[in-house]
Amino acid sequence: MSFSILGTGKAVPEYVLTNDELSTMVETNDEWIRTRTGIEERRICKGETITELCVNAANEALEDAGITADQLDLIICSTMRGENLTPSQGCMIQKEIGATCPAFDVNAACSGFIYALDIADGYFVRKKAKHILIVSMDNLSNITNWKDRSTCVLFGDGGAAAVLGEGDDLLSINITANGNDVVLCIPHGENSSPFYEHESKPALLHMMGNDVYKFAVTAMPNGIRTAVEDAGLQLSDIDLVIPHQANIRIINTAAAKLDIPREKFFCNINHYGNTSSGSVPIALHEASRSGVLKKGDILALCAFGGGLTTGSCVIRWSK
């Protein structure tokens, strides 16, 4: 016994930051961004808080699943930085939706949704839960260096949620980590201790793009192959791949390395950019709502991110 996905929900900020507007902030242009990343626009928080977005996504997922917050046995929020250091973002979600179950955060950067699925699987296997809510949400505009054109064009805010229930639709799942704070890192920020002897670095994202690209184009196809093999399936059995939406070139390169047609890779990076752990569940939600997903379809989900982390899984879609 593992789980089935009962419902999904999405929440993104209202404000749309286009490539043309970005070109007035840093030396870049729409063609340069689109041809190198596949991104045309992204959503940026102005009036919204991360808690409000989490709650909106959670409530939509609960409605889609046909259950209420008081039926939840656990809330897991995957995020790199919630609204507070404490309480956790998971606890803030619990408060605002009226749930009474345990809640906590997990930080696996862009792989966070699949890490959360793996954690949830353990609760179902141990029969510790009947309904689990996962919310994956990040507010990357708060930690983006808006003077660095190599990174500020890539990221956006937003995320999505999924309600899980008892079932047998998880066919395989695999997560990895390879500790590395050189190629991708966001420092904690200023240290207020008068006794601390080390330099405090600003809480801004630093990324060595070429190194991340090399890692990603290997990690994604390897992760999908491993998940499919662990599920006892062939690549030809996969109906849809939902990859982390980091860069269209990474997705295209990964697809070329796999015996899966490119049209089976769901992409919405043009509208949202890289939303970190929100990326995969946003795409999952949109694939479901748009009718791309059909009951009985076999999905491969794959993500990679800071850590360096990866996550991959194969799931049967039963909605």
C-alpha cells in the first residue's frame, strides 16, 4: 500500500514580469532569454505572501480531492525559505486552512516535491496516514540578485499542492544528494551575533550555470531511467514525462538521451520560469486540468536542484 494523487491545486502571483520588462533592468533582451532558456515571462510576488499562495494552492487541491482540511493526517511543505524561520511554513498552512494534523517543512530545493512524495510514501506504508497534503512553494524573487543577468532571467515565484490518499499508484521513487555548496548556493544572510567570526554573505542566489547544466543533463535522464527500471517498466511504457522546468535546453538534451519522444515531455517553462520545488507540481496540475493527462496514464516525474539533489518517480494517474 502506498498512495494515489487525489487532487491538485496551483497558486502563482498575479504580476507577470516579461522578458521585455527585464531588459529595462539588466542588459538583456527577449530573444537572448527565449533562445537560451525557453522563458518568455515569469510570475513575481508583489502584494502576495508565500503563506497566501500556499493556502490558495492547498485549498484548491483539497477541493479537487473532495476532502476537508480536518481529514488531513499530515502536511509537508517543500520550500527553500518560508515566511519565517519558525514557525515552519507547513505550520502556517495548517493554521490558515484549519487543519489539526502535524506539519513540517522539507528543503531539497527544486527536488523538494519528489522528496516530499518519498516522505509521504513512508507514512502510508507504515499506515500512519490516510490523507497527506503536500505544498511546494518558493518565493525566489526575494533571494534573486536582480543585477545579475545570468540568473535573474531564470526564476519566478509560485507553486502547487497535491492531496495524497491511500492507493497503489506510486510505482517507484528515488532521491539522491551530493553535497555541494559551490555550484549553487544561497547563503543564510546577515549574522546578528557579536561573537561570530566568519563573514556574513548576503542571502542572494549564486549559481555556476555551466556546472549546473552539466549536472542536470546527466541527472535527468539517469533519474528517469532508474525510476522506470525500478518500476519494472520500459521507457516506451511512459505516457508523459513531467520534468523540472529549469531550462528548455536541459529538457531537450535530456529527451534526446532517452528513448522517449520529445512530445511526451510536458513543458510550461515559457510562462513561469524556474519556480524551484513548485515547478513539477505546477506542471502536474496544468497537465491534469488541460486534459493532457488521462486516467491510467503512466507518468515519470524528475527534478534536480541545489544540494545537489535529484528526485525521480513513476506514478500511475488514476484521477
